[in-house]
Amino acid sequence: MESIANSFYDGIWHIVNWPKFEFLLFVVAIAALATFKDWKKLLVISLVFTLAFLIGILLAHFNVFDFKASMLLMVQSVLLMVLAIFNFTPAGKTSRGNFRVIAGGLVGLVGGLSVKQPVLLKLLGENFLSDLPAFMLGVEAGVLGAILFILVMSWLVATAFGMPKRDWTLILSGAVIGIALTLLMRALF
């Protein structure tokens, strides 16, 4: 039972881990335009992300694909920048969320592929398949917790400081683009 609890905690920590913050950038990019009434769309995006992340982990674990870490970071950085740039477009404001769902799946898949087998064994131990569901529930809880944090921050900025939603979206999306650009440079050089 302790192994399952540790796997759940490790799943949460894998998402909200500050030194490896690509997943937090993804959450900021998808939640930048959202409000609390968009919770169903955000739930679908987070579930697609988590399922794609699981598929990526399984593909990496069973050595179906083997990509260089720098290439995966490059692809992930470009996806994050495209998602954030999409927030600037009129389509981003009126989208039914299909683009964000597809982007969430791609970010999840690439993120799962970037988790190498030694890291998985460290995270999940020898009971890989039995601890994996708890780890994935932790990943989903981490994503949902991060989304909730961004939504609360957006609400506070809008109500406490009176900042228009458009300006806050520009700030968040611009930050994602800038940080993703530095990640891209790190992957390339």
C-alpha cells in the first residue's frame, strides 16, 4: 500500500516539479484563456494529456521508440510555443478546444516518450505495471491541481487588480513562449 501511495505522490511531483517545468508550461498555455466555467474542456484536455503520457511511457518502457532527449525537448518546446501563440489568435479565443485537445495529446505523448527506463524504475521500482496506475492518477491529479491554481490566480488577478482577461492571457502566453524558446535553444545547442 505504501508503494501505491508513493507512486501517486511521484506522479503529482512529476508534473509540478520545478526544475523540469515543461508540463507546467503546458498547463499555463491551456489554462491562459480559460475560466472556471470551462472546467469540462480543461478536464478533457487533461485526461487526453494523461492518457497520451501513459502511452508514451509504455512505448518508452518497452523500447518501441528511442529518441534523443534533446529532440524530444525540441518538439515539446515547439508544441508549447504553438499552443501559446494560438492563444493570441481569434481562433484561440473562440475555439471549441479541439486544437488544445490535440496539442495536449501530443505534449503528453512526447512527455511520456522522454521518460527513460532508468527514471521509470526509480519512480516506480520493480513493480512497474502494478504501480503505474497510481503514478498516472498522480499525474492527472498534478495536472488538475496546476490547472486549478492557474484558474484561481487568473480570477484573483482579474478581481483584485482589475486586469482585463485579455491582458492576463497575453502575459501568461508571452511567458510560455519566452520560456519555451529558451528550452528550444537549450535543446538545439
